[in-house]
Amino acid sequence: MHNTLLTLLLVVSVLIIIAVLMQPAKTDNAAGSLTGGTSELFSKQKPRGFEAFMQKVTTVLGVLFFVLALILEYISAH
């Protein structure tokens, strides 16, 4: 049981890395820091399409990672 959960944790870890690397980059340029980012104040929109999908996948994998880690800790303590 412990080895199976540990293998699942490693697989989820690799999938999290891949999911984070596949997300589109949000570039902040120097002009945004000089102007205080006011140009982005009104341009904030919900992510759509691929970006929204990748955010959901990353969230699910993150929750799964922590649940597996807690289960492994509980098993190793008992």
C-alpha cells in the first residue's frame, strides 16, 4: 500500500511540473511597474480556453498531491 501511494505521489509530482510548464506566461514589463499597473486594472478578464483548463488541472493535481502526502504520512506514522 505504501509503495503504491508513493508511486502515485511521484506520478502526480511529475504531472504538476508538466502542467505548470504548459501554462501560458504572464509577462510583466517595466512599464507596468513604473505606472503602477493601471493599464491592467481594467483589462483583467477570466481565463478562457486552454488557460482555464490548465489552471483547473493544476489545482486538482495540487490538491491530489497534498492528499496523497497526508495519507502517506498517516500510514508511515502508524
